[in-house]
Amino acid sequence: MLVIGECVADIVQGADGREHVHPGGSPANVAYGLARLGHPTDLLTQLGEDRLGALLSAHLRSAGVRVRTDGAEGVRTPSATVRLGGGQHGDGARYEFDINWTLRPTPLPATDHLHIGSIGAVLEPGATTVLAAAEELRQGATVSYDPNVRPALMGRRADAVAHVERCVSLSDIVKASDEDLAWLLPDEPPEEVAGRWAALGPSLVLVTRGARGSFAVPARGDVLVDRHPHPVVVADTVGAGDAFMAGALHALAAAGLLGADRRAALAALGERQLGDVLRVASAAAAVTVTRPGANPPDEAELAAALAEG
């Protein structure tokens, strides 16, 4: 699989006032999660030749991710200060970003699936490169997308919605949180947004709702499958949505539903299969929230969580 998007060093400020640096960036987290689950994964990104860049690169490579860059010189490794709040079910993380995204066109490896999302798909000038890659690769690959909305970097809401929905129209699988949808389209219920997005082109739209579970809407719009999350003790929710995305792709890959030649089968997913996808994705997220930072499960940990669930 190929992931295109940003790496970000998350500088987490906990309730005790101490700072901890965790590898992050939604696309990088998805790449790491896929590799941990046994999928050969390439990540096209930008990293600086600095301490944070070395930390992020080592983290990704430790899981087997093949890290590719556009060869740009003088770039600074992106970072985000993450402030965690309290709460029984999560942290309500708030992000302050220090990021430039100037990804340049570069030769792309062959792949049967491409994942894009978050800052890399909206922040110019690099976003233009990401969308061009999606348009090129979707001829032979399925495409997944997670808007992972960061309001501080999205610009005007109307422009952000137009950009996000263009990404949706290029994708076969879309995953968003209810918080993403509430910021983008505050006057529409999440179920209505998911149904409308499914009509734009994707075969499947997944929506996560934190402690209230998740649901899936296929392109035909006649099935809604709800899955309650696994009950766990939450350390923090950083990276939970990315683990969910990686888990969903893992389940779809296991079912032989990724690749351009599998689009018809993906669009024909039934309620039982959708439930299985949500079950695997939810288990991956559940493991992740039990430990600090974006630390998704490997295959053995996911299998254990599914057995317990």
C-alpha cells in the first residue's frame, strides 16, 4: 500500500504539565498501523534533517514502513503541540501546528491501494501534488481518504468543504469522525452527510463517534451498521481514528476488496461484511487508546482484542 501525507512530531502536554514527544501525523500513523498489521507500506512525505525528523523516520522504519520523500532540501520537520483535556472517555486533544507542506511531484511506486488525508490533502502547495497523485493512481488502485479536520489549517469553512468533498469524490473509502463532520457541516446530521458523501463516488463511508461507536454507509445508501466500541480504560485518544482507518483497510484487504479491479465487489459489500470491517477497525482503535500516543496494534494484539470482544 502507499500512503501520501505528513509526518508530525506530536509534543504532548499532559495534565501534569510535562511534555512528551510522540511520532504523529495522521497519514504517517495510518502507514505505521498498516505496516504493524503486516502490510508492505510506502509513505511519501517530507521530513527535515533534524532531531525530530530522525525520530519520526526511525519510528516508521521500525514497523517496516518504506519512507520516501520528494528530495526537497531545507524543509523543517512538522510539529504539533497537543494539549490533552480530561474526561471519562477521551481527552479532547487540541493541536497547535508548526507545519509547512510543500510536497513536490515525484515518481510514485506501483500500488493496489492509496491512502491520503488530513493536512497533506488540504494545505497548499503540497495538497495539489497529493490530489494529482490520487487522480493518477486511482486508475489502478483503490483510494481511501480521511479529512481528519484541523480547523486552524483549513481556512474558510466553505472552501474547506469544497476541497474535502473533491477528495471524497476521488475516493473509494472515506473515514471521518463526527467531530470532523460537525466542523465542516454543522447543520447536517452525520448520517445525512455520510449518505450524501457516499453518493459522490465512494463505495463506503465510515464515521467514528468516540464512545458512541461507529457506523458505515455504502454507496447504495440502504445499509447503516452500528458498532459499539470495545470497553477499555482510556490512556488518551491520540491516533485512535488513524488506528481505526488502518484496521478498516486491513479488514478490506483480508477480504480481497482493495485494488481498482475490486471496486464492484467493494460497492456490493453486505451488512455482515460491513459489520466485520467495523468490528476489526473498532478493535484496532480500542487497543490504541489504552496506551499513550499513536501506538496501534500489531497482528497479534489485534487478534487478541478481537477474541476478547
